Amino acid sequence: MSKEEVSFKEQRIRKITHFYYSQPSIQRAIYEFSLNREISPRYFEGFGKRPDSLQYERDVFEMVKKGATSFHCSEELWSDPLEIVTGMSESDANRLRIVWDLLIDIDSKYIDYSKILAQIIIKMLNFHGVKNIGIKFSGSKGFHIIIPWRSFPEEVNEIKTSDMFPQWPRIVTQYIMEKVQPQLIDQVSRLQAPNRYIKDFTAPKEVMPDLVLVSPRHLFRMPYSLHEKTSLASIPLEPT
């Protein structure tokens, strides 16, 4: 991206941040979702200090007045996010971690691919009896599917679920990827060549969730946060 493009995108989003984040309803939504999560504001190209958390709703706008353009948070929920230390041991992390959400980050160069995969995953989860599913637009060309911690048992075979991050969410994500891949190949192929029976095995790889993103202290864009590249909000959607 050229300096001119960066300058244009930065000027565009900074024109709307004060107006957008000054709305009490937006501040409240971001604050409520942030509870027990590690958060980090983004100042267009760079993130703020970590760990951090929101103590009050008005903290959102205070950070914006200092230059914040978007807000990101952890998949993990902590007893006290401010006690997190970079490089802390697994036992210390397990002591602080209360629960975790399963996040499936769908992103592609083409939003049509992302839509197809999101719909396939939601149908697959419904088939397996998972009803408590959240989905939101990423703000660019993808979607975030979230299965909240309440959907998981506290223990499995006497192993605490909270202690099994990121192992268990990676296993679940990998299982989902394996199950949905044949449908994704079929539907993307039909989208590209509706009148020809030619399967495209390459294009679907561009939209598959990245397991690297299921990692300790990974941050994702919070609901209702703006996206720097598009100036669009990451809005929750109704699963269909």
C-alpha cells in the first residue's frame, strides 16, 4: 500500500471516529463485550499497550480522543486481565483464565467466498446441535463466528475446559474445516463456473480459517468497532 493510500484511509477513518464512538450505545456495547477480556485499542497502524482493559464505558471515547481508531479483545476471559504477563507460564495462565470463546475467523480476498463458508459452517454447527452461535461482519471481506463459552461443558473427562486453550479450540476448528471443505469446494466451483462441472480445489484454501489465529492472547476486532481499511463497523448479524 502506497503512502498516499495509507494517508487517504487514515484521514477517512479519523473523520468519523469522534462522531461514531461518541454515541453512548456504541460505547456501552463495546464496554459490555470487553468485560473480563484483555483489550487493546489500535491507533490506525499500531496497537496500544498490553495488557489493558476498559473500566468504564467512557474509557472508549477517552481512547478515541487520544487517537484510537478501533478496539480489539481476547478470545479468553480472565479473572483480572491486568495481571497478564507476557511469557507467563501455562499454570499462571490457567489460574487467571476463567473461560474462552471459540472464534472462527473467516477472511478472503472475495467476500462471496467468506459468505459461502460462513453459511456452511453455521449449518454444520446447527446439524450438530449447536444453537448458541454469534456471527459478525469483520468490517472488510470476512466474518467472525463465535461460539460462546457457555456452549461448552465446564469439564470433559475431569479435565477443566478453561485449562485447554488453545488445544481444544484448535481441535474443534480443525474438525470443522475438514467437515466443511467438500461443500466449500463444490459451492465455490459452482460460483466460478455455474455451467461447468469443474471443481476448484485451490480457491477454497484462500478462505479457510487460520489455526494460528487460535492462539494464547490472540486479539480480534470487537463488535461495533470500526475497521481502518474500510471505515466500516464490525456489526453483529443474525445467523441464517
